[in-house]
Amino acid sequence: MDVAAPIRHALFFADVHLDAREPARTERFVAFLDAAAREGYERAFCLGDLFHAWIGPRQAESEEARPVLDALARLARSGARLTLFHGNRDFHLGEEMLRATGADAVVPDACTIALAHPDGRPRALYLAHGDLLCARDGAYRAMRRVIRSRPARRLYLSLPLGAASAIAGGMAGASRTVVARKSQRTLSLAASAVRRAFRRSGADAAVVGHVHRAGRTGLEVDGRRRLLFTLGSWEGDAASYIVYRDGRFALHDGPGGSAVLVEDL
């Protein structure tokens, strides 16, 4: 578990899938970050797939990425300690993001943090992008092991920018085709994997992305009730994010994040 002091006020979001071909989404997200910088968050967590594709450190220098990186830096300067996670689309995020945004860490898979609670007993929160919890998707898990291996990543990051961009675009297109052929069950979180994550982490609640469907589920794990929150995507005019404050989660989703589900921890 993160050994920092329990967090009273935090922001969580994922699956923004920023793409140079959709500048309106970038503008909308930058406005969201600037509004967040005025809210006084102690921590902010991006749980993966901030970008539809990330081709390595050179992308941080691009004109398209600059507005987002600058907005993240403004959020960090506001006092919100910023933590980024690898998603299945942007797992090449690295040290360049820490330098460009002032984030404190890039988390490859998952972590557990402590949340402050009004009763004085901190609660443990498990955080992950969520792709590894889709345990029924064996083909994806096999591919993930290959493309995230050290040799594969080293080779990809050594390619000329044009070649790396072409591969990223080709993989994104192939992924859409493959996903369209898979059943909803295959693409969903597996209850057995979620329960295993709760047992290993000892968490009271979890927040994950990846499935592009916002929701809240109560689970019984070893005789204890646990809460699982899933974040939606930012497609169209949607915004999906969670605000935690003093023992209460508020899940925002839909156009502009207007639909709100509130749950006490």
C-alpha cells in the first residue's frame, strides 16, 4: 500500500483516449483539468489510456500532446499529487511524462492506496487500469505479455517516428476489429479475478477503467462487502470520473459528467 497519509480528497479518471484526429476531445479534457486544478484535490489518478496511442518520449515533444501535458502540469502545481497508470493503449508512457507533467509516478499495473474516513479508520483502495481483470480474454493476455516484454518495447522505441506511428495505428485498427468479434462476457471483468485482486490487496474498494462502462458493484469477498467502481470512456461528449471526499464516492458519467452516482465507503 502507498505509505503516504490517508487521502481525504481525490480525483480518478481513465480511458480519455486522446487522439490528434479529435481536437475537440482534447479541448474538452484540458478544460476539465483546469477546472480540477481549482478544486483543491490532494491526489489525482489517471488509470490508463489517457492517449489512444503513445509511441514513446518523442510524442511528449509533439504539438498535439503539449496542451494536455501543460494542463496536467497545472493540475500538479495546484497541489494535487498526480499519478499516471499504463493502459493497454499507452503502456509506453515513461519518465518523459514525469518531467513534462510533474507527476510523481507511472504505475505499470496496479497499486493500493489509503483513503481517509470520517470514523478515523483508513480504508484501502485498489487501483488498476483493469485489463488484467478481464481474465477470460486469453488471447489479449498472451499478446500483452509479448508486446510488453523488454525486447519488444526496446525494439519499438528504437524505430523511426514514422514507423512507430504506423505500427501504433495499425495495431489500433486491428484491435478494433478483434474486439468487435469478441463476446461481451470475454471483454468484461471476471468476478474471480476481481475477488483475487481484493484478497491480495486487502482493499475495501476498487476503482478500475478499461471496460468503458461506468458503474458500481457490491461484492462479498471472504464475508466482507467490497465496492467495485468502473469508469466509463470519454467518447463523444461524455466525461467519466470519480471524486472521493471524506468517505464518499461520487461517480460522474455521461454528457459532461452530468449523471452522478453517490456511494458511501
